[in-house]
Amino acid sequence: MAEIQFHPDLIEELHAAQHVVVLTGAGTSAESGVPTFREAQTGLWAKYNPEELATPQAFRRNPKLVWDWYTWRRELVAQAQPNPGHYALAELETLVPNLTLITQNVDSLHQRAGSHNVIELHGNISRIVCSKERRVVDTWPDTGDVPRCPHCNAPLRPDVVWFGENLPQEAIYLAYKVSGDCDLFLCVGTSALVHPAASLPVAAIQNDIMTVEVNPNTTPLTPHADFHLQGPSGQVLPALVEALKQFRNRHSG
Ligand code: OAD
């Protein structure tokens, strides 16, 4: 593949940035084999109805269907490996003074790639909690039925945010705060359609913060971003990190 060229202003801003904020979505994990949600042929919501699987009402109506669907996704994610995009973001964290990675993904692939400062906006699919008291439960008997909380007997559920539910309060508070107060905002692999996550780049733009989108496709954010790096994040992000390192090599000493 031809070498990716970046605008010099972008690399200079990245070099000078004291605090970089990155928002990631499902596209970041696409190259790890984790399906996205809204893509026409391959997205999960093209095949499955979110109202039957990802709402509290759906879980009340048919807990077994919801539990089994999340078990399938949990196992898929457990087998997936971080891709070069995840590793590039983990390396970027070591190259800038402060990096906050805000993710809508529930797959832990950023943490598994070595990112430390991660805010999970939509929870984590591997964590199982009691649906009543939200107590984390580590083990449960595999009876084939929806397992129950050993303390209160309520059905267990994945610790993810379903449609109609609030995001974890502290996570979204912190995410807003850093998005409006950083030096460079990187928006990677998200359709930028689901709020409140989609409002985070808006907060950056409203505060005149350089905003960079990494996505093979266009989104509602594209016309407002300073740069649209059009391509898969598994290729664009390693090239961006490499460009930053080369810039520093040229300007060191
Ligand atoms: P979407 O499925 O809505 O969007 C995925 C985005 O990734 C699209 O814009 C694609 O163009 C882009 N994409 C695909 N392949 C890519 C690649 N290799 N590199 C970079 N980008 C790529 O996923 P999200 O925006 O994450 O919420 O969706 C947001 C939320 O909606 C999810 O967290 C989930 C979903 O319903 C909940 O489950 C609460």
C-alpha cells in the first residue's frame, strides 16, 4: 500500500498537544473481526433488531434470547485480538503527555492492546452484573437458562448500556469535560450518530479544538472536522503514529 501522507499542520499539532482525546467506535474493532452495528451488509443492526435484544424491555420480555445473544458476542469478543489500530493508540498514549481514550466499545480490546487511560461509555460485555442491584458476579452455573444472582436471585445481565438506559454518570461527565478542554480530538471508527457519545466531538469543535476523523466513510461529523483521514483505522493510526515519530526524529537535537 502507498505511504499515507498527512498534512504537516496535523502532525505539528499532534506533536505540540499536551492533551489528546480519542473517541472510538465499533469501526476500530472491525479489523479484529468484531462486527460493527450500522453498516449496511455486515452491521449487527442489519441482521438483528436492537429493540428485541438491546433494551431493558427486551430483557424483561425474553431474557433468554437476550442472554444468549450476548453470550455469543461475549465469546466472539474473547476470541478477537487487538489490531494495529488498537496498538497504535496504546503507543500514542506513551508519546503525548496526556491521552484520554473514550470508547463506545464494550470489547476491552483497547485495554488488551495496552491503553491505560480508558473511559468506557457503554460498559463492558465481559462484566456480568445482577439486573437488580448491579452487583458484579464473577461465576455462575451454566444451566442453559439465564443465570441468577447468588445474592438476590434476580437474573444476571451483561454490564452494557442498552437503548433507553443512562450512561455511567462519572464516565460521561469526565468524557464531556476532557472533550471540551483538550488540544486535539481524534474521532475513530464511529458513525457519530448515537448520543451522547456523538456530542463529544461537537463539544471539541465548539471550543475550536482541532478535530480529526479516522473513518473509511463519511459521517455527520466529516464536514465539521479539520481533517478526515479516510481509511481503515488499522492502517491510518499506525501511519499517523509513525509520522509523529519521524517528525520528532527530524526535529530533535
Ligand atoms: P457504527 O456501526 O454505528 O459505526 C461504525 C463506523 O465505523 C462506521 O462509520 C464505519 O464507516 C466505520 N468503520 C468501519 N470499518 C472501519 C475501519 N476498519 N476503521 C475505521 N472505521 C471503520 O458503530 P458505533 O458508531 O460504534 O451502542 O455505534 C455507536 C453505538 O451504537 C454502539 O456503541 C452501540 C450501537 O448501538 C450500544 O450498544 C449502546
